Amino acid sequence: MFEIRKLFVSARSATIELPDGGLYNTQKPYRVLLNGQDWGTADTVIHSLYGLWPDTRYVVKVIDGEKEVGRIAFKTEKESYTLNVRRFGAVGDGVHDDTAAIQAAINVCPKKGRVLIPAGDYHVLPLFLKSHVRIELQKGATLWLDTDRTKFPILPGMTLSTDEKSDLNLGSWEGNPLDMFAAFISGNGVKDAVLYGEGVLDGQGDKADWWIEHRTRRGAWRPRMLFINDCENVTVQGISFRNSPAWNLQPYFSRNLKFLNIHVTAPADSPNTDGFDPESCEHILLAGAHFSLGDDNIAIKAGKLYMGATYKTPCSDLEISHCLMENGHGGMTCGSEMAGGVNKVYLHDCLMRNTDRGLRIKTRRGRGQQGVIDDIVFENVMMEKVGTPYVVNCLYFCDPDGKTEYVQSREKQVVDERTPRIGRIAFRNVTATEVSCAGYFLGLPERPIECVEMENVTITCGADAVPMAPAMACGVEKVNRKGLVAINVDRIVMKNVDISGQDGVRLECENVREVEE
């Protein structure tokens, strides 16, 4: 028997955790009984149930063969009304513009009501969430985002208040308050909202011009798939996001969020299609997600210098569990826009495959004294064909000035209000196979990385691994079959760390004050 954990229950759906020791998938498929009736098969640790009835008590039993191995009981929430978008004029033929019909249903939906989008193909422009409303995309429902950017509304980056004492930040681009096209789904100041179901949001980035000259601003910066700004108690469950014009999911200055059983996909060569980019947020659970895309799978952020120094809002208290990260650059990244700081991040029980890097921390001089990355824990993780599983890079050469002498100098600079800090980073019970470089820790000479802890870590260099530059900083050459490299680190703790297959030493140090083995 194992203890099933309830993660989320709404009026029509629920998400549970089946902790049988699996990472993303369970160790074996299980039969699920709901109130004694067969309800299907569960083969992922984070499992969602749909088609439930409001205000109803359910007992879930998990069956292995003929043996019950777990059970849980819960009661679904009450629901006020269901508004079917077809009754509002939505056609669902993939041709007719269904934006107004769907938005009208959302706008008039009462508190605790459901907006139902049944099976069909809906051609739409950007849509906006509303507080206390649940939106369900049923299985077979696909929303297709219009490909004509001239039809998109623009969210201004910053608007000064009438009395000139405050500002309103509605748009963002890579850590700065800049005008952006409205996301596929946007929420501003929304509370207690749910976007759920087995349907699909397709951003049609592959059919539009968003990926062409992607670094050029045309009208405004490219839209996300989901952008929620100053929102609270929002849950996204089950939805599949694909072919985003830019970053996929960006919670922004928001709190108490859940993302459960989501699927985020884009071609491996698609530009800047990060999977999940929380920025200056607090209290987030990301569980059971599958990412396969063209950039960082998860990128935790807190703005560039203006946002960090002005709002002083870190990204804090994030739990990431039972996720599958495939392709792309980093499995989980912190930065490089992190001037407000990132702390209390716990990633555990995850599987990473074919990403350039595993845990990737990116910062640089100029991110500022609020830019503190601390208390990052990476536990119970399997990495397969991940080029460099551990990277902490304090000389990341991003931004127009990224390769200047000030940013890239290997000599000590003055510690001032522009200098970021890296605190404690921990890796426990982690296995990485077929890597090019076991790990690369590059701190600032004037402010070294404070502490790297590695416990029960196994790293195997691959005989056929591809040479790569482990960190994107000037002077870092491509390597292969390389052990750990530590430059400008105060303290490294290595307990039961096994590194094999490398050419040369297992740990190469430069300006490392203490190594504890």
C-alpha cells in the first residue's frame, strides 16, 4: 500500500499523486476504480480525473492486478452554472472566429461557474481570464491562435498613474517592463480561477511569422501562451500547450499557483519557447508536467536590474516534482533575469533527457545586490544524455553588454550595488549518464559561489558524448569526458560522489577555498 496524496479537487476534476517510487511514470500501470466503477488506467505519478460531478463524494481505489494498493476519498466542489460556448455562438469549425463568443461566456459567467468548451476546433484571438470562473477544454477541443499579429491587442509595459506616484506594469519582455502582444490566455489581477481539461491550445508559432527574426520587435514583443499578472489562487490542470510564439507559461508577480499534468511541446529548433517561466512569484506547485521544446524547460526568473531594484520581489517557495523534461537547453534554470532574487526552490523526483544542461544557474555582474540565488535543492533526479548536468555560471554573456570587460573579467571587480550573489546549491540522490562534462561551477572572483553540496551523486561521462561548452561565458571552450570544474567557489561538499569515464581528474579547482570529501 502507498499513501495517495490529493493535490487538487474542483467541481469536475481532481489530481492525485501515486507515490510508488516512479519519477514521471509510475513503476507499473494501475487500474483506477471510482466509487467501485472502472475509471481507466493510471501510468503517471501525477494523475488527473475528469468528468466528475459537482458536490459529490468520491472514493478512488488504485488496483495492482487484483490487489488494492491505495485509496483516497474527496468531495468535489459545488458549481453554480455551466455555460456552453456553443450557446454563445461559437462554431468550432476551425474557420469561424470564435473569440467573441468564448470571451462573452467568460465575461458573464457567475462566481463558481464553468465555461465549457466542448470538442471542436476553435479559431481565436487572445482571450482573458476572469476571477472565480472555471474554464474547461474538454477532450477533443483545440483552440487555434490567429496567425495575424496586426489583430492582437498590445499590453503596455508601463503606464504612469495620473498623479505620477505609481506605475501600472501590464507587459514584460525578458525581465524588463516592455510592450508585448497579449498572450493566448491572459489574466490580470485574477483570483480563484481554473483552466483545466484534456484539450489543446495551439499557438501556431510554426505557421505564423513569430519565429522569423525572433529577436526583432515588430509592433510589440512576442506573446506567450499563458501570462498571468498579479494573480492569486490560479490552477492550470491537464491542458496541452503547443507551438508557442515565444515563452509558453509565464506567471508574473503572482501567488499561490498550481500547474498539474500539463504538456508543453514545441519543435527542438523553435526559438525562445521556454516551457515554464515564473517571474517574481511566490508559492508555486508544478507537478506531473511534460516538456519537450526548443529552449529552457523551466526558467525561474525575477527581472533585470530595474525590476529587481524597484520592486525587490524574488521568485520564492517553488516545488517542482514528477516532471519529464526532454530536449531544449536546461532542465531547470534559474536566471538569467534574476535581479529580484530566487530562493527556496525544491525540484525532486524528476527525469531529464537530451537537454543541454540539467540544473542551470545563469547570472552576471549587473544583476544587482537583490539578485541572490539561494537554497536551491535538486533531489531524486535521473538525467540521461544531459550534456552538463550541473552548471552555475556567474559570467553569463547575455544582453548587449554581455561580452564587455566589466561583465566577463576574470579579475576581481569592486563589490557594489550591481554585484549578484550565489548562496547554497544542493544536489542529493542524483544520477547522470552519458554526459560531456560532469559539472561546471564558475563564480565571480570578487564574490565566489558560497556553497555547493553534492551527496549520493553518480555521474558517468559518455564515450560517445558530444563536445560542448559547459557554460556560456567568454573563454569557456568545448570539452568532452571532463570531470567537475570549480572556479571561484568558497566551499564544496562531496559525500558519496562517484564520477567515472572522465579523462583526467575528477575535480579540477581554481580559487576554491575548501573541499570537504
